[in-house]
Amino acid sequence: MDAFNPIPAPWTKDAIHGLEFCCPNCKAAPEKAQRVWINRRSPIVSEDYRRQWQEFYQCECGQSWWAWSGSRPPSELKESGDIAEDN
């Protein structure tokens, strides 16, 4: 499954909102997901004018869930300075 495919996968149909940016069923991190799909067709715009997308995950426990991209916690890589910042 291509995460950027414009057509949603069938497993996204029954996804529930993961308010804590983890699986609502078993609390697994998104990195543990078996499948990922990003809904890039319907972004929302936040108060600071940044686009956010729905990110869908199918957890290894079988639960499908989604969260807004803007709710994603900061990356450990960015905090440690291991990646270059955009200029």
C-alpha cells in the first residue's frame, strides 16, 4: 500500500480518532503500524495557516486509527540535530 495513493484503502473506513497520536486500543506508536495512508486530498488549515492532513494507521493489534498530522509529537531526530533544517 502506497501511503500517498489518492484512493483510501478499505481498512481506513472503520478507523477511529487516536487523540494521543497512538493506537487507541493498545497505545502502540505509529512506527509500529503495519499500514499507513495519508489523506492528502482534504487538508485543513490550522490557526497559524499550516496545512494538516489525516494520517491513517493500521496497528499491529488490528485497530485502524487516524490523527491529524499537526498533532504528531516532535521528532527525536530533529531534537538531537541529526537532520538538516529547511532554509
